[in-house]
Amino acid sequence: MLKLENISKIFPGVKALDNVSLSFRPGEIHALMGENGAGKSTLIKIITGIYQPDLGDIYLDGKKVVIKNFRDAVAHDINMVSQEIQVIPDATVAENIVLDRIEQFRKGAVLDWKKINKTALIYLEKVGLDIDPGDKIEQLTAAQKQLIQIAKALSSNARYILLDEPTSSLTSYESSNLIKLIRQLKEQGVAVIFVSHKIEEVLDLCDKVSVLRDGRFVGSRDCAGIKRQDIVKMMIGREESTESLGVLDIKDEKVLEARNITAYGQFDKVSFSLKKGEILGFYGLVGSGRTELAKIIIGLEKMDEGDILVNGQEVKIRSIRDCIERCRIGYVTENRKEEGLILDADVGCNISITVWSRIKNRFGKISEKREKEIVSGMIDKMEIKTPSSRSRVGNLSGGNQQKVSIGKWLAANCDILIIDEPTVGVDVGAKAHIHELIWKLAKEEGKSIILISSDMPELVKLSRRILVFRDQKITGEITGLNEGKKGYAQISAEIGRYLA
């Protein structure tokens, strides 16, 4: 058993962990939950030796241990898969998988590459990846890189594996494969510590859930019999509202129309319209065409036939610059880490990048005063928790990164926003704030929004009309949401019929 006793960790001005005691048992999938800033990441880093506790002790199988660094954690049969993709891009798949124990493959002064590649194949098969172990990591997708990280942890034969948001960048198919793998690890007696913001995923997969709030341990519960609202209340100290946010003042005016959009081999004559002040939901399984259609509209993917109209005028959108400057359309990507943000740049740069061309002076230099005003205003509006506008955006929590990703498009003052998976990888508290923000953009500022989400409660709560996607087609339309005539059960049943 891995046991933590009275763990405390203090950073300058912040008590990240306050007297936390927890136990993790072999053959158990144990969820660790809490809002951003609750202390989950700090606790994980202490378990894996990245941080040292200021107070408290760690016991492994009844013996007190001091884990000095990550290599020491691996030596104690503890390994971790970070939410942040941490791979060596120039190295091969096989090299990344065996990195933690590369010395075991040494024959004198050289490495046994045949054995390395053979070993890598075993773990690639375990995570469901059919790729060559000799491929360079930089050629892979974000989801494949995440699975490589999991393969690496498995290859160390750890008895305790920490998974930090492991499904956040995976498709539903990849996620289901990973969940099968986690259950196999449980059967083999491995203790899996599973960090996730996806409550339904936790309830379906885990045996036990422990919650942190403001650096303190709130409690542990068996997942059998516990309800979503019970976990939410432990996390935020109050119940979560799932009620519709109300009625929008939707105009008859069509601000965006897609007519007979065709992309050979993908879409065939797909059409829809978006009205002024409307939140239009796109629902469907991953790969159903929701995101792909959005990328055609904003010029990131090729359209072979069809027309796009903005405010009744036909437009040709060839780039994101066209979207912002000519059509005033913004796109909040679902993949904020690789497409939405420059992680090594600061918060201010990420927010103001969409308006640089507008705030240049006559000498072509960006006005620092104007930029500072825009950034400061957006940090306040979005309630972004950051030490300063000059802090590296990659150091922020997932929820605050998402607020920056949305904020840069609000700074551009777009009239139409396409928001793809707005709350993926964020906690319940941040999710509620993002929901309120999206609602106010439509309700108070008259923005027109396309909301793409796999979270049905989120879609039903915010959308006033829903289009259902399947196999690159729009198979149905759910209306009557703005009038409040339908409850959640009826709406979800209608969606289900269009997906069948």
C-alpha cells in the first residue's frame, strides 16, 4: 500500500497542501478529484519525487520512504503519465517508451536496438497503437503521443501508476481502449491513481474517489452508489446547477449560412444557418464531422463545392486572418495545447495576438499601452488566475489556459464565435464560469455562437437549438429549447434517435 500521512507543501504565499493523508491500495482504481488549484498536481508531484513535502511522510508497503526525484520514484515502482505531453520529439517511439530504463538495454558500450524495438512493440500493442517503433515522435498526433506516454509507464512494470487526465486528448475509441487497459492493470494488482475532471468517467471506471479542496483533504467515498452531485458538492462545497440558463433574444437575421458544403470523400451538400444572438449546438460522436465542418468554414480545411454567407454576403474564407478581419469570426479550438495557445509565450502575448494588426501605430509598432489595456481587461473579464500577464501560459492550470484561449477571440471582438469543446479538461468550478461567460456573450452582447460539445448536459444547458451529426451528415435538428418546452430527458432521447 502507498500511504501518505499529514503531507503539507508551502510555496511562497500559498499553502498548496495542508495536512493531507491518503492511502492507495494494489488492485484498486482510485480517482483523485478537485477543482484547479485544489492541490492534485502538487500531491502527484510529491508522490513522484518532483517536489519534496515540507511536512509529512510517505510509506510504501509499511516502510517509510523518501522519494528524492522521479528516477527514485521509478525505482520504487511508481510511475506517472502527465497531462502535459512530455516526449522527446527527435527520438523514436521505441526510445521514448524505454527511456526510464534505457540502461537495461545496454550491451557493453552500445545499445541493443533490436531488443529495444521488440520491447516497444509489446507496449504499443497494449495501448492499441499500430505504428513502427522506429518512427519519430514528432510525426505523431497529440493522441498518439499521449498513448506513447502510457506505454512508457507500463514498460517500467510499475506497481503504482498515476494517470493525470489520460483521456483528455483521446478519441472515444482510444479512450475505451485505455479504459480496458486500466481494468487489466487492476486485475494484475496494479494500483491506479486516476486524476480526471470527467465525473461520469470516474463513476464508471473507479473503485474509490478522494477529493481535495483548497489544498485540504475533503474525504474519500466508494464509487459504488455515489452520485455525480455528491462528488460536485465535495469539490466545490455546493450543488451544481444543471438547469437551462433561460431564454435568448434570438433575431431572425442570419449571420452565418453554409449552403451545400461539399468536401470530396467527406461532406456532401451539408447546409445550416446561425442566427444573431443564438447559441447553436453541434452534437455527435468524435469523428462525426462537427469539428471538420467548423474547420472548413474558417478556411483551415478545403471545401470543394458550396457557399458560405456572412450577414447575407457570400464570402471566400481562406485563412484565420480572413475570419478575424473580414468576417469577424473567431474559432476556439478543442486542442488548446497544440492549436489554441503558444505555451512558451506569456499570457499577454496569447491574448493580444489576435489584435496586433489593429493596435499598431503609424510606424508599424504595437502600442504597448493599448496592448496592456486589452490584456488587463481580458484577464479581469475572464477571471484568469495568473501571477501576472507576463507569466508563461503553459504554467497555468487547464481551466485558466482555456480562459486565455477563449479570451484571445473576445479581445478580437468577433461577432461570431465557434467554440469547440469549451470545457474539456477543466474542473467543475471553471466549467460553470465558462458556461456563464458563453451565455452572457449571447444574452448581453448579442454574439452568435456555434457550440461544439460531446458533453450533452453542457449542450442542453446552453444551446437554444441543436444539430445532430453522424457520418459527416446533419441527421437531425432539435428545436424548442429557447421556449423551454422540453426537459433534459426529452432532448437527450431525441438526440439519441438521430444518432441511431
